[in-house]
Amino acid sequence: MAIHLRGHHLLCLLGYRGIGYSEQFARNMSSVHDRLLKDPETEVCIVQGPDDLCACFPDDQVYHCDDEHVGTRDQRILQRLGLEIGEELTWGEIQSRIARLVNPEEIAEWCFTCSWRSLGYCEEGVRRIRAGHGLVPLPARIHGVEVYGVQVDSQTRCGHYASDRDIIAIRFPCCDTYYPCYQCHQAVAGHPAATWSTEQFDRKAILCGACGTELTINQYLACDSVCPYCGSQLNPGCKNHYHLYFER
């Protein structure tokens, strides 16, 4: 069954990071996002007005899905993408059109009334699509901390490093966001990674996936691959990659 989407939600999905107007709204949008992420061949039907995402807009908030300015935003985006109401195509085809036809800077013009725009996620999402990547995988929530990456488990292991000892995530200074490793950042972030300067080594930037404690960089570098709070064994091989994260 095709997913029914209005014009501006084609761009909203690029910037979606797991938060929304309510818990129910976020669950519904996460379900749509996950389906499109896993299968870009999913059929999408372009609709006018409220769509499958609007269906879960919370009753206790001011409903704006029928507002004229939202409809105008839809029209401008569909016109740019060369799409018509009632047209059906795959999500992969939509992403290809966005990559060819949309510049990140245009988000500010089209979506200037959107309360989520200031987060910058949609612009980042367009940049990812233009760079040949797909939707951003939603973050894992580990001890209450969001960790982005590829196939992240409940203790920060990822699709690149998944041994028993691979249980830390590193906050990257370029985006103030946790990732299990540099390859996860490369795959998901959509921008070049930055390293922590020695003057910043007192910042909490290491998350222990076992106990959830955030360590300062100094604490981590001095811990001899053992969490100083819970005693969990950490991967000593991470030392080979310190230069990718920390100024030496």
C-alpha cells in the first residue's frame, strides 16, 4: 500500500530525528520514516492537504494541517520537484528529484514559519541526499542519551564495531552529537568530522554504554580501557583511532 504524503512532508522526512508534536505523532512518523529508510522502492502517493503524517496530529494542539500557508508551501515544493497531486512514484525517485532540484538554502525560504526549521535538520537532510545518502537512521536512546549511527545496540555497539568491549560512544564537537565510531559519523552526519582540541579535554564527551556515565576526555584517556565508574572493560584497540577524535 502506498504512503500518502503532501508536498512539504517530503522534505520534513529528510530532517526527521525521532521527535514530533506528541508521542503518538512521533511513533507514526517514525514508522513511516523506518519503512522508507528500509525500502526506498516504497510507493508514495502525492496528496493535497492532510496526509498519513497529519493523521496523528495531537487533538490538544492547534490544528494547522489545513492552513492556507501550509498548502502554499506544499505547492511550491511540488512545483520545484515537478510533481502533481495524485501522482505515484517510489521514495527513491523522490529522493533523486530532491538531490537534483533542491538546495539546502531554500528550506529557509519555503519553511520560514515552521517551528522545527531552526534546528537545521531539514537542511542537513537535503545535503545528505545531495551527497548520495538516504534518510538519517533514527537515534538509539541509551541510558537516556541519543546515539546516532549504523545498527546501534543498547550498549552503543554498531555495525562497524560490535565486540563485547565496544561499549562507548563519542560526542563529536562538530555537531555535539554522540556516535559509536568515526565510521558511523561518516555514514550518518552529513558533514566532515572535527576533533576535540586539548583545551577541551575537560568536556564530557564519552558515554559508557554499560552504565550510562558520561566521562570527560581526560578521564577516558587515563582510564586504561576500564570504565572508572562501573568497571566495564572497554576496547583497548580504540587507542589506534584516538587521532580521529582527539588532538594529540
